[in-house]
Amino acid sequence: MNISPVLGFAKLLVKSRKTKLLLIGAQLGYVGYKYLKNRKQKYPKSKSKTIETTN
């Protein structure tokens, strides 16, 4: 089970507004982290080609 649904469920059970905002921030941060991680795996940085010049 992913952590994002767990955070969403915990958000429903909490009454404190500050705690809800904290859980929403944690959930957003986790989703952003997973997005960036998958993006890096999908599109790895290519090595830049250097042009060698001869004099």
C-alpha cells in the first residue's frame, strides 16, 4: 500500500486544523517526490557531447 492513501485517511480522522495542514503538506511532498523520482528514471540525463577541435 502506498503511503499517500494512508496520509489521506489519517487526514480524515484528525480534527485539528494544523495537523490536517501538516498531513496535506506531507502528502503533497511525497507525491512530488515520487513524480520526480519516476521522471528521472524515465528520462535520464544524456551525457553532453563535447566537440574536439584540432589546431
